[in-house]
Amino acid sequence: MKKEKLTKESLISLWTRSCKKSISRNNFSFAGSNESPFYVLNLNPDIIMSISTEGVTEEQKKYKINVIFNQFVEYSYFELNESEFKSLLDIFTESQNTATKKEADSIIQENENKFFELISELEVN
């Protein structure tokens, strides 16, 4: 894709696909505050995407989707309407929850036998 072809729709599509393909909870993060949240999706160590809100009152609220390089250079952004933002946030939250559950299940599976072996050892002593 060429730079001139970058559109809001292409960023929304990339966000959606990337959220659904992310398998690590470490790819998802939150910054900002409840009033001005900033949801971050790490695409790789140098490129992140974010969705965010700005503005104090409902009338002032602005929603946007960003591509950021090296944690601070805003490469591209597009404004979103509230419905688009909420939809992308739902995808982010669902994907983050799925990744967290998969990691938790893996950790349980990996450590459960060790835990019960430890209990057995302590009961014998």
C-alpha cells in the first residue's frame, strides 16, 4: 500500500485485523485517564496504533485513530465518530481479554502439576 492510499478505512481495517491476530496480552495497553483514554496496540517494537478520545465535555469530545512511530512520532491519524470509536474499543477489549485468557490458561497448564507436586512433597515431610 502506498502512503497516498492510507485512509481511515484502511486504518480501521488494520486495527481490527491486528487486534484479532494478537496473541500476547503485552500487545495491548492503556494510557491516559478515564476522561481521555488512549488505547494502544503494539504492531511491532517501532510501530503502534492507538484509538483515543480528547475533550472534557460530550460536545467537545473528539475520537481518533493514530499510527505512531517510535512511541512519540505521530505519523498519521484520522478522526472517528463515536460509533466507530466504540466499535474499535469493543474489538480491542475482546481481543485483549482473549489473549489474557489464553496466556492465563497456558500458565495454569504449565504450573498446575508443579503446584500439586509441591503440595504432595510438603504433606510427606
